[in-house]
Amino acid sequence: MVDSVNNNSSNVGLYTALGAGVGAVGGGAYGKFLTKPYLKDNAPSDQFIRTAHDTIAESNAAKAGETAKTTATNALKDKEFDALKNELKNNAAKYGLAEVKDSEGKVTKSLDDVVKEYVGSETDKAKLAEKMANSAEETAKKAAQEAHVSGQKIGDAIDEIGKLADDAKADDLKAAVKKHAEAFGIKAEDADVDGLVGTKKASELKAALEDKLKSTKDTVAEFFSEGKLKAEADVAEDSKSAYKAVKDAIGKMTNKAALKWAGIGAAALGVIGLAAGVATKKSPEKAPEEQHISAQA
């Protein structure tokens, strides 16, 4: 009887696991390929625009870095060693260098010392020039990334400001703007908030936020036709990097949808598998001891 119970329990677990597995695969496929989470009413959704805003920015940052590296490589290739060190000092920010200050603004390491530390024991001008070109790339890329405000943050601000009526209390409007200061491109300080809000209405502030996504929206629109992404072959060469960034955004959203629907499918078919397993369970037979006692009686 014990073996029978164990086998039945194993069957229930097996059916449940099989159901959950099939559900995860089927649900994931449905979420990824059939729901098209990046569209709403056959057009790119607001959430997709926000996601694309970030993938396009990532692409632009990488491009800015590549351009800076190429420019630096060409400008530095014929410079002598001392000229390279002077370039580092005269245009330190281009290479991500600056004097070091403490929390009170006191200089703790001069720019000369920073440059000296950067050069280190290097004596080969070609290697130093290469290092500087790589630094120029990283600095330009980082600057572009830091200047970017995520599409999700802008979207969150749009959603919250959009809930306020034009006759909302000034304090409520300012509180919302202060909460989403980064999305507006200001510091979360009363003076900056007051300066931005002024006599503006909630609808005007919402429109200002939407303008921050307009360039992304226009770029995305170029690559869609009747609710479908155009083929890469139909995209102009100078737009290829933006096109690939938009495809990355689609990938992010479809993969997210796949995970969501995989979970739903796994849960649903897991329950069905459990029911199937229970249905196959047989009534336990009498134990040998019980049968023996009954025979003696």
C-alpha cells in the first residue's frame, strides 16, 4: 500500500510538473509572439515609446563615444609624448580628468598630480595616445548617459501630472513637479519648482513633458507602417542604428510579456495537471494484515 501511495503521489507531481512546463512554454510563446505588447490600437503604445526612448539613448551614447574616440585618435596620432601630456592638462575634462576636491571644496589632488598619475610609468607615445583615445570614448559616452532622463521617469511624471485638473491647487501641482523634478530637468528645490511652475496649468506642464518624448515618437513612427515594423532593408543607412535600437525595445517588451504569460500559463496548466493526477489515483487496497485477520475470523 505504501508503494501504491508513493506511486500515486509521484504521478500527481509528474502531471502537475508536466502541465506547468507545457503552460510555461505555451504561455511564453503566446506572450512573445501573439500579444504584441508594444502596440495599442495597431500603433506604438506609450509604454513602447518610453522604452524606445531609452534604447535609442543607449545607441546614441555609444555612437557619441565612438565619434569621440575617432576624433581623438586622429588628433593625437602625430603628437610627441610631452605634447600628449600638455593635451591631457589643457583639455582634462575631455579625458575624464579633473582635480580632486573634498566635501568642503578643498583641493586634495592637483590636476598636475592627476595627470601624472594617469600617465604613470608609460613612456610609449603611441600607447599613451591610445589610452587617451579610449578615455575620450568613455567620457563622451558617460556624459551622454548622464544627460539622459529615462523614458519611464518621464512617463511616470506624465501619468501623475495628467491626473491633475487645470484648476488643481497650486500646492498639489508643485508637489507633483517636485516629486518628478528629474523628469522636468530641474533640481527638487522650492526655488526651481516655483520658477518652472509659475502660472502654468497642469495640462501645460504635461505637454512640456510629452515634448521630451516627441523626438523618440517621431523616430519610432518612421519605422512602422500599418502596425508593422518595416524591414531593415527598407531603412536608410543613416537610420540603421536607431532602427536597431527600436528593435531592441520591441525585444525588451516581448520578452517581458513572455515571462508574464509563461507564469500565467504555468499556473493554469499546472492546476489542470494536478486535477489529472488526482483523477488517476486508485482507492487504496486493504493492508495484508487486515486481510489476514478477516480470514481467521
